[in-house]
Amino acid sequence: MSSSDDIFCMFDNESKKLSDVINTATTKSNLSISEIIDTYYKVINISSMITMLKQQINVDSQKILLDKILETEKIISGKFNSEIHPVIMAKLGKSILETTTALQSGTEQRSRENIENEAKFFEELRQKMSTKEFVEQYDKGLSDD
């Protein structure tokens, strides 16, 4: 197997993983924080791979790889950037607001159980806000392109 065959196989495998992740993001109504992060990392990694491959590809001899790259770019820009990414951003914002509201409307009575629940809510809020910041950085990258 030649090195260009190896590159094609690797890119094809990563593209299939990306398609699976995007399909999950499309069909699942509420992604967990780890699923959101995994989805963005896959998109970012494949986008970086595409950038690198486009600089090295020989358009005439690697037409199949070029076609796969273009197909994957369409999935990222059409499906992920246009449909999934805005939904994730909106859901994260709404979820952060709901968690913040729940924390603000806490009872005056400070039992051990209430304090433990609040601590869990604060940790959940921290994770959501951190993830939202990560997603916003991705969004900023889209605006810069």
C-alpha cells in the first residue's frame, strides 16, 4: 500500500467517524457535555486534516481523495456549521440560564442536602459555561473565515 493509499484510508476512516458523530448530534435532542466536546474536537481535527491535505494533494493523481475532502467539507459547512452548531449554542445558553435561575431561586433554609445539591448545580454550571466558551471560540473561528 502506498503512502497516498494510507492517507486516503486514514482520512476516510476519520470522515466516517465524523459522519457518525454528526448523525448522533442531529438525532439526539440533548447531547451531554462530553458529547458536545467530542463533536467539536472531531470537526476541528478533520478541518485541520483537510487544510493540511489540500496543501499536499496532487489534484490529478489523487482525485478520489480530493472528492472525499470536498464531500467532508460540505458535511462540515452544510450540516454542522449551518444546522447543528447554532442549535448547540442555543441549547447551551438556555441550559446555563436554567441552571443559573435554579441556583438563584434556592431556598433560604440551608440543610446539608440543599448545600450538596447546590454544589452539584454549581459544578454543572461551571462545565456548561466552560463548554459554551469552547463552542463560542469555534463560532469566532467561523466568523474569521
